[in-house]
Amino acid sequence: MITPERMERPPPFILSLKDALKTRETQRNHLDASKCQREECQGDHDSPKTNPQEVEDTGYASSHLQMTACSSTFDMNNDSLPIVLVTNDDGIHAPGLRALIEALVSSNICHVLVCAPDCNKSGVGHSITLRKSVEVSPVDIKGAIAYEVSGTPADCVSLSLSGLLFPSKEPSLVLSGINKGSNCGYHVLYSGTVAGAREGLIRGVPSIAFSLNWKRGESTDKDFKTAANLCVSIVRAALRDMKKGLVSKGCYLNIDIPTNPLKNKGFKITRQGSSRLATKWRAVSSDKHVLRAGFCKESALGVRLAELGSAASAVAAARRMNSPLKNMEIESIAGPENGFSSTESSKKLYFLNDTVEAEVGSADCEFDFGALNEGYITITPLGLTTNTEVETFDWASKWISTAIEFTAPSSL
């Protein structure tokens, strides 16, 4: 329980930053130790040693990851069970992800690999990390080999399928979810959960995205466990039919589970509708900007705040970090360190996108949003291309030919 007295005291906040930085340093030291331990692990398995001169920059990380894999309790390369890769956009500690992993492990239908963001990445869409490295750390999850990544869901899947993170054979299936909230209609364009499945298909692996139609004040974490059991039934069928060559490689599945999973009306194949989240922008004070940091775990948040620099107000940041509000305002740190003057900073305007949970869209059960609200588990096949309907294509062809003829210079 956060008390008002604690909100006004900066020392605990400063200490938490130091602790977070110390933890990060400990993790780096652990990587150094792991590099040494790998040689012992290789010796136990009669593996040839690698010439250090032949190892590039990636060799350091690979040595640690391979050491972790060889200490696993099972050999996925020599096992008949398929391998399933699990990711999400709510973060490695999200209850939806943990429920899905637990259900998969308990079902004993596959080996489970996990690679998920280290904090909430909802709404990042299919963004990827460029021009900077991502940080990867092992996470202890019973029955699975798991890592958290500082990147996006698409990063997690791409890295996992690169062969650098997991030394085992390629996963047979990529699963993304279970997302806290539905992903219907236009929302699939913003969703990191759907992007995780899409990235899997881009890499040539059949993929499924799972989402629970979470309702504030009505849903509980127990609903994720019920939803996870429904997900496993679909995964079991997919893995079975993949062996028979019956699973399409031209699409991925976006599956939404109703708010009350126990009272679902069954599965229903739907089309992507045009539902969207209701948004409302509002202006905030010009000398402040809003950081949606409430989703990140404390250690990651502490490091990121520490990296803001000495120009940030530690007292104000401490007070707001302990605030129960979801949106956290951090004082502007404009100054010489970041390349512009306070005069330039004062001309900036700041706005906050207050996205609400309620979606607006057609109630037609032919589409995902309508069928989900009727209590169905909606299964919506999605492709990688954005081909339009035939009628729209024909219209565009006729219009552009007319437009070009009308606007073309006489000299042409």
C-alpha cells in the first residue's frame, strides 16, 4: 500500500534506482560467469570447443544462451514433441502469457520456448528496433525456456527464429498472447500481440494470436486460465493437422475469446471488421510531458528514469512514480544536454491520447467484433498483404486511368 507520506520522500526512490542499476550490473556479471560455465557444459557433452578468434560480437551472447540450453532438462532436438514459441505484447510477467504457458506445459503436447518484452508494449504494432541493440535476459518459468527482451513483440519473434537465441530446431508454431483486451477490426493494426503472430508468418512459421475480451470490473485473472485451456484445444488441433499438411501457410489466425470464457457459444469463423477503439486527445501543460511508464516492471522503469539524466527532477519523479495514477507526468528535461535551449522547449505543445477500452463498430456477427460480443470465440484468418476487394480494385483502376488522362500535360 502506497501511503501519502511515502509519496513525498525521494530517498526511497533514489535507493530504488541504485538497486535497479545494481541488479542490472549483477545480470551482466552473470553473463560473464555463464561464458565460463559453458566450457564445462560443452565438456560434459563432448562438444568441440570454439576458437575465440572465430567468434564475432554475437558469440558472447550465443555462448551464454547455448549454456542455458544445454542445462535444460530435455533435448528438443532429439525429441518427437513439436516446439512452440510463445510471445505477447503485455510483457513477460503478464497473467495472460503465464496462463498460456502453464496450460501448454501441463498439456504435454509440445516443448515451450518463451520470448517476450520485458515490459508492456501494447499498441506498438509491428514496430521493430533498429540502430541500437536489444537486451536479453533469462527468466525462470517452470517447464519452459524463457527470455525477456527490451524490444517489441516483432523483435522477440524475429530474434527467436534467427537461431541465435534458441539453439534448438525451429518452432513448429508461434503463439502470441493471451492479450488483455480484444483485438478486432482496425485494432489489429495497432496490436503488438497480432504483430507477433504476423512476424511468425513472415518468417514462414504458422502463427496464432490469442486475445481475451477483458472488461474492467468484470474480468479477473482466473479468466485467463479458462481462456488458456480453450487456446490449448486449438493448439492441439493445429499441431495435429500440421503433420497432415492441413494447415494453411498463407495466413495466420487472430482469435478473440469472449469476456466470460466459460459461457462461450462456440467457435465462429469471422471476417475482420471495421471496429476501432474510441480515442480522445487532450492538451497537457506545456512544460510537462506524459510518460506511460506504469506498465513496466520497477527495475526496468528505474533504469530508464535514471538514464534521463541529472536535469530531471528526482523529487517530482519520486512523487509521481508512487502515484496511483496510470499516466505519470515527468518534468521536462530540456536543456543543453539534449541539444536545444529552454526557449525552444517553451514553444513545444504536449498532448495525451486518452484511449478508452470501449470499441465502436458493427454488431454484425459476420465480423469479429459483432460475433465476439455475442459470446463466440472468433477465429479470423488474416494475411500478410493488404489486397482490397475486387470492386474497390476495379474502381481504383478506372479512376486512376481517368485522372491521369485528365491531368497529363499536353506535351506528354
